[in-house]
Amino acid sequence: MSGSFPFLRSGIPARSEEGSSIVEFALTFIVVMGLLFGVMQICLAFYTYQVVNEYAREGTRYAIVHGSNCFLANGTTSCYNDTNAELQTVVQNYGYPGITASNVVVTAAYNPAPGQTACLTTGCKGTGDQVTVTVTYPYTLSVPFIPSKTWTMSSSSTMIISQ
């Protein structure tokens, strides 16, 4: 029977293909896992960007509610002071998973409201003035087989101080 198959000599193939499926699997596995982890990292980057957006909105909301004229129900004041440190502490305490709170940087800028040429209150921190809160966060994108890159994600939110 070995005479009818020229590639067989004593029952052994002339060129052995043993192990080729393992090599093909290994190469395919590396590519598929690289793509899978790459997609996961991109999803984490989008998640981080959405968290930075949420931090900016919540920080702005805190700043407009705690303006210079705010009062608690018992008549005491609980107003936002001039320091960005207080606002940064408030935003960092939101604590979304996967976000390093110490890397979140929050800044606030006070301006006249749209259509106004001057602030309505001293320091632009009163009712009717405008506050813009900017949040920045460094995100390191680490995709297999591609050098790591750090993106600085930033988002701003602007609102009119209500109290």
C-alpha cells in the first residue's frame, strides 16, 4: 500500500506537519488576545472620560449651590469658599471605581454671566455670576504590543450661581 502513496515511506510522511496546528493556534491566540485587551483598554478610556465629565458637572453643581449667599435651613451658612482645594476635595470624594482620586485636578474660574459686562458681586462668586469648573485626569492607555501612552483627559462645565 505504501507504493500507491509516494509521500509515504515506511508509514512516515515525507514532511512532518505535526505541531503546525499548535504554532497556528499560538499565533492566532496572540492576535486575538491583543485585540481583546486592546478593546478592553479603549472601553476603560471611554469610562474614564465619562467619569471626568461627571466630575466636572458635579463640581459645577456644588459650586453654584454653595455660592456666597447660601444658607442652611437652621440659618447657618455652608458656602463655597474661594479655595479650589475645597472644591477639589469634594470632587475627589465622589470616588468612582478605577479612578485614582489623588490624580484628579479641579479648578474653578468665575466670570460675569453671559450678556453681563461686569460681575454682579465682588469676586464673581455670588448669585447670577458664572462659574466654570475644569477637571483634568491623566489616563495611561496600555494596549499589548503598543507602547503605553498617557492621555490627559479634561472636561469643563459652566453654570450660573443660583445661591
